[in-house]
Amino acid sequence: MVFDIEMIRQRYAGMPQAVAQIRKATGSALTLAEKILLTHLHDKGQQPVFRRGEDYVNFAPDRVAMQDATAQMALLQFMNAGRSRVAVPSTVHCDHLILADSGAGNDLPAARETNKEVYDFLASVSNKYGIGFWRPGAGIIHQVVLENYAFPGGMMIGTDSHTPNAGGLGMIAVGVGGADAADVMSGMPWELKMPRLIGVKLTGRLNGWASPKDVILKLAGILTVKGGTNAIIEYFGEGAATLSATGKATICNMGAEVGATTSLFPYDRKMADYLRATGRVEVAELADGIARECLTADTAVLEHPERYYDRVIEIDLSALEPYINGPFTPDAAAPISEFVRIAREKGYPERMEVGLIGSCTNSSYEDLTRAASVARQAAEKGLKVQAEYIITPGSEQVRYTAERDGLLADLEAIGGVVMANACGACIGQWKRHTDDPKRANSIVTSFNRNFAARNDGNPATHAFVASPELTTALTIAGRITFNPLTDTLVNERGENVRLDAPQGHELPAKGFAVDDPGYQAPAEDGSSVEVAISPESQRLQRLEPFAAWDGDDYEDLRLLIKAQGKCTTDHISAAGPWLRFRGHLENISDNLLMGATNAFNGGAVNSVLNPLTGDYEKVSSVAKAYKTAGMGSIVIAQENYGEGSSREHAAMEPRFLNVKAVLAQSFARIHETNLKKQGMLALTFAHKEDWNKVREDDRVSILGLKAFAPGRPLTVVLRHADGTEETFEANHTYNALQIEWFKAGSALNLISKNTK
């Protein structure tokens, strides 16, 4: 089955003329990103000339994708919009709520029982509103999207930060919060700041142990976790054409780790091969027909990239080493030739306790063949894993095909355990079996993120990120300081043996196969379908609109927390066991900022001053106390606040608990938008050093809201407990529409007015 083929036909039929008109209007050669962006303008008559990094633009995405944890809040918001059916093709994928424990055979049935209430809700709301539903076990959202929905030249938004995975098929795919998804599903435009463009030229060809994962691991070290903020990373060059479609997807997936809006590759033969292998022959044929004109950058761009991209980076694939990134941040990049020295100098635990391969980043058929290649060698040479080894296939199609072709048996033969086709440990859904959950230890994964405590809840776990094949080799060795390029291992016969470079297959020689992919089509007419939400539920709660702005300045806000250092969405709204409350705003608000480091109180975590009692209490408890007393509060933070996941709960929770504003040195893109969508103030220090002026017992006023306008700074007044005051400016990036969101109380309040 080819999904949405008529929509794709129409898109491709009009794209050549649209690109020609855009080229004429701009008077310039076009990058691939510009071709896709500007052919998806919501207002077809709009002039396609925008300032990168400055102008907000309204787009019309082709589709929306949601995973089960974020879909709950997205759909609860959409239900308030007053529509009977989604305006664009949309899907829900049940991948986040399945706990990785003992293996797929036990874990999947347990998840179906534990999460039945949520799955029933998602299935019923999907059925009612015309949304495709992928059942638990069908696979990880991004792999399923790549196999079924992604198409070159398309535009998609998804309620998960790794939505850019679809860039592996030449699609602009952007991670967003649920309110953005509700906008598009309601037929409203989707607003995005016109991204800057970073061009990455790839030359040469990968060889040996180097893999597509190493491209993005190296790039993360170059750009850092915020170097791609408000930018699209566009890959080009002869090296790009040597990478498989799923290898490209891996690279695009992890662009989220450098803050990029999205990443994408030009259409090529590898993409066509993948489309055909996954049953989309017509899509490949249609793409072939417009490839040169519409699905790659113009020749002038490729010949003089420095004239068309805001920054150009070149990577020689032939010289690329395997990388290991971490711990605690994905941009701590080290080539394997340097990693051993770094690990020993920094005192990382050398013994490796667990190796995990899979996740949305590296769970393709090709990934499994390369890992299985290493596993087969190990078995032949008398080696077995010296650490726990966990494998997560990306989809039921990948799993079924890999089992048929003997790949899973190869991995299990050396001690591997195959988990359900789900996110599992990558997003903290991991029941780790350990004798000490607080011990300093090392794990290596082929995942994308390695923030402290993300995988297993233990902040002392040193999580490193590598390719699946390198992770497998390190698991066999049982130590992070093993270098398979140079080192040998002693087998069970006492012999020194060396692992050869892995060999893989981009696509299965016998083709993909699957018995039941796990898809449920919606009803043709959902008017009689009842959405399943129990009033007594502790996991689902219907949303009440947030109150509109009262027209006054914010006076005497209480300081909730002055967060010091890295403060990701994991710190603001933890995942793991809290995932069960993703559809219940009141209950999940109990985790508000529980992982953030307090700049006071000795750098404590989840312990802030409650001036109403004089005690140090949980952040959520203090926020609730202020709310009960009718007081607003404010969060103060440092650089790249809200880095990481797209989870809008990190914005909805403070809004629910009467936090009025977040004042940070800088924001991650998705989180800043999420705050604005929920009617909160997202402000930045005009002078970053003003962060130092904020004291623990301050009351904070934000003045100038009555004249709130684009480009006009606001005034912040700190009233210290000793009676003194300090005043400084706060900047913002609100445009006129976003100011209306603020005044209305949330973007959803405006949507409801416009769609009912």
C-alpha cells in the first residue's frame, strides 16, 4: 500500500513550475532547502523573499506524525479546536510507552496491558478524526515514517525532535510541539522562523569501521549542541551519493543534537532504491521525473556553495574515523584514536556494563547487518559479549526481515537480547537490571542523546554514543577503551584475535517482508466514534483553556528557580516513569524542573526556597504554593534552555502552575516556540551577565507589556529582599501573531475561535 499517493502526485505535478517561479522572483539559484520551503508557503501569492534567521513565515506541511507520548497532549488540544476531521494526513505511532525489561516476548504484552487506557484513547481519537494509527509493536515512529510516508521534496512536522530522520529521503521534516501539530491538523498555517542554511559538503567514501553515524558525531563536535539552532543543515557533494538512504536518515536524525531545525540530503539513486524496496515504485518514478529541477540544489549552488549557504563545512568520508561521543552531552566528540587517552585522563569507568543498539537513529536493516557481521566474527573466533547486549529493531518490517535472514540469530548467539520494536532505553523506558542503580558506570549506545540519567535514571551512568557496529565491538570487549582498529582480544581458547571491519547490506537481497505491519486505518466517518477518556483516569485529563492575559504588567513574580548550567527538556519534564502521565497535565506537573540544578542551595537538584514557609522544597511544590496563593512566578535560566526533546509538557507544566515567564540567556528553538504557543513569555537577557544579578529571594517585575510589540524590549525589575532594586532590559523574538497568542492565553485559544 502506498499512502497518500494522490497528494504526492499533485505535489510533484506542480513543483517544477513553482520552483521556476521562485527562481525568477528571487533572481537567484536555489538550494534544495529553499526549493522545498518556498514551494510549501501557506499563502501561494506571497513573495518568496525572506531574511534568514529573522522573518517568520507561514508554511503548509503535507502531513503530521505523532508518537504516543506526545500525541496525547497534541490530540487533547486538537479535540478543543472544533473540527470533525484532520485537515492533512496524520498518524499516531505507539513506540514510547513500551518498557524494555526482559525481551520483546514479555515486554510487548505487558505494555499493552499497562498502557491499555492510553492506547484505547489514541486508537479511538485517531479513528474519530481520520488519523492513521500504528499499534504498539509496529515500530519506532521515525523508522515507520521512513518506510511508509517520507517522500523527496515533501514537508512534514512531527511531535518528536527526531522527526528530521525523514531527511534521509530528501524531505523537510521538523520536530515541533503538540500545539504546532494541532495548528496544522486544524487547517491553520504552521509558523517557522526562516532558517539559516548550513551546507555540509561530503567528499570521498566511507571505509572500514567508519559509518554514517560517524559523520554526524564528528559534526556535533564541530557545531556543538546549539550551533545548528534556527538552521537547516543541507548535505551535498559526491560523498552524499555514496550513502544509503537509511544512512542518510541516521545523519539527519541526529541533527537535532546540534539544535538544527532539520537536515536533508538531495534526491539520488540510493533514495530511489529504498523507495522501490519499500513498495513505493510510483513515488520513485515520479521523483525521478523532477529530480534535477526540484529535488537537488541548483548547479550554481553546488559550484559556489559559499555564496548560497551561511556556513560551509567539508567532511572527507575517506578519512573519517569512528567516533565515540560523550558522556553527558552528544557534542563531546572524540575520534576513536583519541578516545582511549581522553577516557583515561578524565577517569571514565573503563569497564563497559551494557551495550545497546537500535533506537530511531540506528535500527535499520543495514545497521543490523553491520552489527551482525561483527557478531558472526565473534562467534567464529570464540568470543562472546563481556557486557549486557540489547538490540532494538526499528520496525516490525525490519524485525521480521532480519529474523528471516538470520541476523537476529547472529546477535543472540553471542548473548544479545532482542527487545520490542520501540524506543525503550533511548528515552528512559528501561528497567535496567543492576546491583547498584547509583554506581558510576559506563554504557555505550547507538542512540542519539546521552544526557545525565536519560537512559536509566542514574546520573552517574556515563553514556557514550557510537555506531551499532562499534557498540557491538565494545560490548564484546567489555571495556570502552577497546579500539577494534588496532587492538586484539583473547578468545575462549586463549588466542589473540582481531575483529575485521564490518560488512553490511543496505537492503535485503530477498526484499522486505512482514506478516502484520501493525497499521489501523481510521473510519471513513468518525462522527459516531466515542473518544475513550474516563473522568476518573489518572493518566488522561481533558484540557481546560488557559486564562487570557489580564492586560497588566507582571508585578512581583516570585523566583521559582534560577537554573544553573545545562537545562534540557529532560531536566524540565523528566521522561522514564513520568511518561505514563503524558496525557494528564495536572499529574505530570509534579515533575516540573525536578532535574534542574539550583544556582543557590549548594547547587541542589529539585530543592528551591519557598519563602512562604522558609523551607527548601520540590520545585513543583513551591510552584503549587505560589499558584494557590494567587502568585505568579518566573524561571531564570542560562544558555540553550530547553535543549533536547520536543516535549511541550516542559512548557505546559509551568504554564499550568502559573509560571508567567522564562528569562534565559538563550533558548533551544522548539522549546521557545512551545512556550510562546502556551501563552508564556520567553525572554532573553539583553546582556547575559545580568543573569548574575538575580538573587534567591528576589521578586521580579516585567514591565512594558501594555506596549508589547515586535522588536521592542521589555524592562525587568529585580526587587531584592534588602529593599534595593536593579533594572535591566530583556529581549524577545515575538512577532505580531505570537503576541496575539500571549494575549489570548495560548495559540489554541485562537485556533478554537478560527475553526469553530
